[in-house]
Amino acid sequence: MKLLIVDDQYRVAEGLQWGINWLNIGVEQVYTALSAYQAKDIIQQEEIKIILCDIEMPGENGIELIRWVKRRYPHISCIVLTAHADFSYAQEALKLACADYILQPASYPVIEESVRRAVEELCATAKKKELEQMGDEYKKQEKTLIRNSIRNYLTGVVGGRQFFKLQEKEKVPKMEQTVYLLLVQIIRWNSPEVWQPRLLSDTMENIAAETFEQNRLQVIAFVSDYPCFGMLIWGGDQLPDEDTMDCRLQFINSFYQQFFKCDTAIYMATPSLFQELEKTWNKLINYRDDNVSLSNGVYSGSRNTDKGISYRVPEIRRWSGLLKEGHAQAVAEDAGKCLDRLVESGVMNRNTLREFYQDFLQAVYYASQNGEGFFKKLFSTQEEFQLYLDGMRSVDHMKSLIGYVVRRFDGNLDETVPDDLIEKVVNYITDHLEEQIMRDEIAHHIHLNPDYLTRIFKRETGMTLKEFIIKAKMKEAQMLIQSTRLPISLIAAKVGYSNFSHFSYSYKKIMGITPQEKRRGETEEE
């Protein structure tokens, strides 16, 4: 621990430095200063913990110095050591929370005892802070352990002694306890800012816990299969009935959508015993998988509980005929409307989508001249094959697959590109350099599927859209640096960068030098 003596009388400062056995009371190093100016310089360079300070000094007095110390280094313990028994000084020292106020002349043992108390108090504070940090770390580890234990239990992996210890401590429900299990799904983000899974689950848990606070219920949220989260609710005087629960979840879901800026769906099963939770979890997974239309809201059951219903596309023959005759776009529009009708009528679920998927691809197969050969060309790359695999995941994925297939079918797999397509993209980027340019916005502007646009732009220019946008922004920035005296930070803003470090990094990556170096070079040439 380091101590600083501040006194304008050299002999007093030196006498204190060498007259007390500092090591005996826990002080390893002692510094002296003959003015507030010198004291500030030492405080800014060394990790001073205690200050012994005189009041009356030339220039800035001791009270002013202590006031400065308390503003900048509130952890430093200050002891006033003065020959002036002025009540106003003592009152000011009290306001500044000084550890002691010692009147001179005072013996070394008295001063030593005052410093010893200050050392003990500082050590006790540091120990308390360390214990609090250890406690916080333990709580974090315990929460992770609880979340992992519940997730393992849901998937049929029960963690032996550790799991039962958590039950004994009432950190997880007992086997015979009734609980609510929920599945929260992030359907789509409506903002460029995407939350990290761990932070997202923590915040979801806090919001739900506050909502159920009056019922004294415990809430544990955990990452299941991102972007899906599990949520377990139990304890309290009495679990809410299903109608009350549904009402609360409607509020929570609405709050999630506004707070996180995303569309969410919450799936709820009827309350069940903790020991039956694995079955309940599988039921929730089924509820989620049936939401192929990716609609937000709160669901307490499958979208269509009658799994015996079979749906076939009646237009399959007509679509095959239209494709053969070269009317692929008409098929795309008709298939899209058909999907929308199924969603609106409430019959869209996994089975319905799977059968639609199969019927659509069958129509394409019948219309092609070369059956399997056509399909091999159609899905020849990893990206194209992924479109094929994803078609049954959701209505939106199916629509993307339809759009891709009919475009390729219409072009006989040559995928001809409109003459002015690249020009339109470049013009849009040039007109929006001051903004954060998003791929989907460009695609919407020129009426194309975003994935299709990405693929075509790379093929035609040799660059990805992202690479082209960054390069265009950096060229604009270079022109502004050369032709204006605008501050670099303003130039960064003019090309859509709110983060200056990110702008500087991007500029150097493209141009080989930083924007500051470019500006200095321009100035030197003049």
C-alpha cells in the first residue's frame, strides 16, 4: 500500500517519512510532496491509497487538494494533519469524508494509529469487494449450471448427483412439482442490430420475471436451438390458470417485439409435472415446426391438430402446362397466392407445406425436357442445393425456392441478366452512399430476390455486393479528402459510417493508407 505526505514544511514531511515504522502498519512505500501541485503529479503517476495532508500551504491549500482527490480518486483515504484548530476546516473535512482530522503537534504513535485504522478500513473494503465479485461470479456459474441442467433434462440427459443437489436447494423444480414450459422463437429481426444469444436469454428472463413478480414465480430462460429459447416458470403461491397465463404471455410477447425489434412467437403447453417435461418439450417443438407461416403471436397448441388431413395442389397439371409454354412468372405468382390462401384459411402446417413442396417440384419435373438432368443442373451448387433443402422449412423459404426455380426455368438455366441490372444497382448505391446500404433494400428497389441479386452481381462484377459498396464508399471518401477541408469524422459520416474506427479500418483496407495519412499527404503536396 502506498502513502503520500503533503506538507509545505520540508522538515515535517521528512520527519513523518522516517519517524514512523510504516511497514509495521501495512504501508510499503511513502512519498512526500511540498505542494498541492507536486501532490497531484504523484497521485496521477502512482497508485496512492492514503494521503496525510496539511491544510495551510502556499497556492492551493489542503482542503482544495482533498476536494480534487475525492472527485477523481474517491477510493483514496485522506487524513488531515494541521496545526490550525479552525472549525470551518474540520467541518469541510467532515463533508469530504476524511478518515481523520489530527491537530498538530501530534505524536508519531497517534498518527501511526490513525493510519493503521485507515489501512484496515481500506483492506476490509477491498476484501468485501473481492467477496462480492466472487459471489457474482458464483451466481453466474450457478445460473449457467441450472440452465444447462434443465436443457439436458428436456433432451433426456439427466445429470445425476449435481442435478438432484440443485433440486434440494430448490434451484430447479422437484419432480412432482407442476410447471409451465414455454418455447420462444425469434422469427425475424426488424433491425440491423442482432442481440447475442446469452444476452438475449438473460433479458428475456428478466422481462418475464418482472411480469410474474406479483405471483412470486421463478423464471429460467435458456438458449435451446438459436434462435429458439426455452423458458421454465414455477414456484410461488399458485400457478396462473391457462387463460391468465395466455394474457400475460400476450403482453410479454408484445414487449419482446418492441424491445428487441424483432418478430417473436411464444408456444405454451398446458402445465405439467416436472418429471414429464421431456414429453412437453417435444410437444412444443411440434407446435413450433407447425408454424411454417412464421407468424408471430402466442400459441397454446398446434396450428392444425388434425394431422389426418391431406392437402394436394389441384393446379399441378395447369402449372406444368404453363411452364412448358414459357409462362414461368405466372406460375410463380399463382403458387405464391396459393400459399397465402392456405395460411389465411388456417390449414397450413408442416404436412401441408411438405405436400405443396412435393407437388410444386413434381410440376417442374413434368414440365422439364430432361427430368433428372434438369434437376441436377438446377441445384448444382451448394447455395442452390440449400434452397432445395430449405423449401419445407417455412412458407417464406418455399416462396424463395419457387422464385429461384421459375427464373432458372424461364431462362432454360442460362439465367440471362437484364442489360441494365448492374447499372441500376450501381446507381442505387451511388445515390445512397450517406446511408447504411442493405442488400434487401437494393433488391426491393429493383424488384429482385435478394439471393438472386447477390449471385448475379458477383457473377457479373467479380465482387460481392458488400465489397462493391465498401469500395464505392471509400472512393467517395478519398475524393472528399482530396477536394475539401472537411474533418475526417464528417467525411466518415458522409459515407454512412457512424463508427470512426470502423471507417478508418475500411479505408486503409481498400486504399492502403489511413484517411489521416491521406489528408497529411495532400497537405504536404500543397
